[in-house]
Amino acid sequence: MSAVSARGLTLGRSLVDVSFDLPLGSCTAVLGPNGAGKSTLLGLLSGVLLPDQGAASVLGPVSYLPEGLPLDSLLRVRDVVSLVKRLPGWEPRVADPLLTAFELPMRKRVNALSQGQRVRLGVALVLGRRARTYLLDDPFLGLDPMVQVIVERAIADRAADATMVVACQHAAAAERLCDHLLFLRKGGLQWCAPVDAWRERFRRVRISGNVDAVHELGELALLVERRGSRLEALLDDPAGVAEARLRVAGAVVESLPLPLDELLMAVAA
Amino acid sequence: MSQLGTLHHFPRAQADRSISPDELRSAEPLDVPASQPDMAEIGGGESLRLGAALTIRSRWPLMAIISVISLVVAQGLTDTADWVQQSAHGVLMLMVAAFGLIRGLDGQGPTLAFWRGLGVRPASFELGVVGVDLLFMGALLFFASRVTDAPVLTLLGAGLALVAYGFGSATRGAASSEGGRAALVMAMVSVMLTGTALSFLASYGHVVLALLMQMGIIGAAGVLSRVLLSDWAPQTAAVRQQRRGHAVWLGCALSGLLVIPVQFFDGMPESTAAVPDAAGLFVPDRDPMSGKQLWRVGADGEPERLSLRGRVLFPEPGPHRSAAFFHKDLGAVASMLVREDQGREQSRGSLTVRDGVHFAMITAGGEAITCDGPLLSGSTAFDADGMGATRTLSSGEVWRLDGDGCRLRVEEGDP
């Protein structure tokens, strides 16, 4: 069963003909370079933005954290918290520890908060409400590493019984948290699949022995770099035939870990 | 942080260079509730209450400042000179209008995205915002009407406030910046004033009435469009890189032109409680604000309307009820019964400052007879048949006004 699905979602040039399905209970990281359409996608899924074409359906109730937490600058933090607390679904069990951990200045006006404090406030308010689907746009923006850990834990906690869509620039955090990846580039959907599928398709290998065997790879090699007498190659190998070809050609092949951020950089390039 | 649960839902969680999955995992297992305790969507009532509460919490300083100034200004409305009272009243009305404009232009920015993203229903939310704004403006106007004795000016203030709020509201989808929207408001004012002028010229209507009607129509249309279009998000236009938003503002401005046919076809009220005076002229009670308020019993016994062109002073019920008006040709006041308390008369709604009481009359034939220049303070005695009057000035001069004209009486008892 899909908790989030999009069909031909289009808005201006920011997002063009994007279709996907995200299973119930999944945590999906929306990744891509700046201007790829991540915020637009989450805005459309939340209903804050209206598509030119296509449609999206999201299992509700939805809790959406817009990028940078735009709020009326005259409001004080305590006012915002107080207003959100009145809405159905507020869970003190989750929200109160977050508000305490984030050490938010309750008397300050929202416009006096730093970027990181705004994000913390937004995360506490959005995750403090019980929803079936959470849409978080850059929940790590401007956070220091310690707070980021707390936010990651909170997201992980909520994701245990909800569907989570997290747009972010932190591939490492996405890798830790999510089981699905959705990669956007220039407004188009490049890839949407479970992390497993990414790992099966994209691999980094070290080639030694007959390094000339790398020519057997053809388009299967996204990137080849020389490391002394050896080569390291990033493979886009959906059929899983690349390593066999290399070995047949006399090369020694050794698998290497492939961090997601490196993979994304290579794919984006 | 044990309350935050575990990561056991994520079998795919990968090892990381800086934080391991173990670090993310809490000591205690996640306490997943067996049932979903509260998964209700945010309803219309909750959205409405949120809109109202948000408005109060974010705008209470503005409301407080205006309330305090109103109280201070109200002090100027008692036991002071006429001009002070009039100025204070004007300031009070302008403040309500300014509040209306500020609140009309306010909002509909990206700040609403957060609330909408939580599942708040936009129309109900907006209704809550509009409700608080209008309630506050209504309270200010009620206060003004209680502390002052100028219902017409209060009514104009209400119209001005509503139209300012409506104008601001109608431009919400037209431009992203408040400066751009303010420019559109000016365009709407131009359209409205053009409509007022057309209405007045086309129907011999009362310019103030035409203006009030337009204010009501455009203000209501603006507020209605604000609520109905609350689903429209300016961010969508921004993402589309649209330079222009929708043109609802123009539709609202043009809707004010409805006043032209309404005024043109406006006829005699079905029944009037007014009794024609001796000259056959009367003011229908049910048409108190109309410029067509001076009626005459014609030769056939049927009421007929006198075409008035000029600014009408509003009559007051009572023994001196009359339809006083500036006669267009002579530029002077013509009146069956001239009121001498000019200060009070001005505060009742005249927008014209007069140097003195002009003494004039209109005959049963509709002819206006005026005296040259103002006849300053004195007393007026009207003939029993209503066909003439004698005015004795405090200087001792006695003026006679009747069907033969206006002249200085040189000998007592000699007209």
C-alpha cells in the first residue's frame, strides 16, 4: 500500500512530470543538488503548492515542516508552541522532551531566532504532532552536530509508526535514517527506489592486475580513477555483470564501501 | 533521551563515519501504542479558532495602540471647540480605516505555509482572521458612535474601514510585495471614485450615498474573495515564476459599478411616514440617506422627486426637519427651514465648511430663492403657510424671504 504517491506532478519548470509511490511506513530521503525541486516536491505533497499538472495523494493526517520555518515574525516562540498545542494530535510525550532538549528561548520573537533555532522549533512542533505522514524539508539546516543527532533520533522515533519523507542535503544522515531514496535533478525524477536497490546497482570496486580490463566495462563505469597502479571505478551495473566481465578479462576485483554522498555526487555529475 | 525511542524500524540504517546506528538506538524499546490515540484531521472549527487566536496573538500590539489612541482622541470629543471635536472624530475614523488597510494588506505570505502544512483548513482559518479583524473594527466604530454625535461620519468611517480592508484583501493574490499591493489599492480607489462620479452624474444620486454603496459592495467583495481564495498560495505563483497573480482585485473594483444601475432605478419609497409641509415638500423617513430625499406633492397629488444637484446636508427629524442643499447654480444653501445651529449641522455630516447661515427657500414650484451672502446669527420666523420667512439678525437687521425674493425690511411690518 502506498502512503504517498505522485502522478505526473508538474509545477512550472521546478518540477516536471514526477511520478512515484512510497510504501506505507517507509522513510524516504529526497536528495538532489540545489534547485533540483526538493522543496517544490514537498510543497506539492503537503498541498501548500498547487500543481500545474498531475496529482499527489498523501495519507493523512500530514505534518509538514516547510524549509526555514516561515512564521509570522511578531509571534513569540511560546505563542507558536501554545497555538500548535491546541491542535489535535499533539503528543506531549514526544513534544515536551524535544522542546526541552532544544533549549528554545520561549520569550523570544520568531524573527529573533537563529536559523538553527527556527529549525529546532519547527522540528519540535511538527514531530510533536501525531500524523500518518511527515514531510520534512531540510530538518538539519543550520544545526550543530549534537542537535542533529537529537533530530535524527526524533525522526527515527516518529518514523516507527508513520511514513516519513525527508528532503535534505545530508546524504549521510539520509543514509542512516531512510530505507528509500528519491533523487531529483533539474526538476526531474532521476531515481526512486529502496536503498538496497541503489546498493545493488551502484558499487565501487578496486581493480588490480590487468587494469586494462576496465575498457570491458563500457557505459557500466560511471567514474574511473587511478590510484597508483590500481584503479577505482564506480559502477552503474543494474544487471550485476560488470565484475564478472572484469574477472574474465584478468582483473582482480575488490568491492569497496560506497558512501551515499559520493554516489550522489557521481550520479549528479 | 530514552524517551525518543529506537531505530529498530530501520533495518537499512547504515554504518556511518561519524555516528553509528548504535548511538541512535535508545536503551528502551519504542513504546508503540496499540491504537492510534488521536489521528483526527484538523477540522473547520479548530482552523477558525486557530486563525482568530493567531491574529490576536500576533497583532495585539497594533490593536492595543489603536485602542489607546482612540481613548485619548475620544477625550477631545467632549467639552472642546467644534474644530477640535471634528478633527478628533476625523482622526478616529481614519485610524479605523488605517487599521483596515494594514490588516487587509497583511498576511497571505509564506508564513501561512506552516499552518497549512499542519492540515489547517485555509478557508476556515481565514474566516477566523477576518472575523477578529472585523470585530475589532466594529468595536472601534461602536465606540466612536457612542462617544460622538455624528452618525453619518461614523457610517463613512465604517465604509472607509471596510473598503480599505476589502481593497487590501482583494489584492492578496495579485502581487507578492505589499508595496505592489498598495499600488493596486490605489488603482482600485481610482476605479471606485470613477464609479461614484458616474453614478452621481447618471442618476442625480447623492455622491455620499453612491460612495457608501460602492464601499459596501467592494469591501464585501474583497473580504469574500479573501476567504474564497484562501486556497490560493502565492508561493505557487512564485515557483511558476509568474510576474502577475490573478486579477480578482479588478473584479472587486468593478463590482462597485453595480451602484450605477441600482441608483438609477431607485424610485420613491413605497410608503413614507413624513408629512408634507406647507410648501408640499417633504423628506421620506425611509430614505434618510438618499440624495433624492426632497420630494414634492405635485399638482395631481402624487409625490414627485425634485432633482437635486449638489451636496445635501442631512436633515434631522424634528420640528425643523428640512432638506437643505447647496443649489448648484447659485452655490448657496437653499432651505425651507434653515437651521441656525450651524456647528451642529456640520458635525451631522456636512463636509462643507460654511462661513455663516445662508438663508434661502425653495418654492412649491421648485424654484430656489436665496439671499445674497450669509445671514449671520439671529432668529427665523416662518410664515404659517410655509411660503415665506422672516429672519432677524442679532445686529437688528430684518430680512424677508418669500416668493418675491429676499430683501432687507426697512420698516417693521412692511415686507
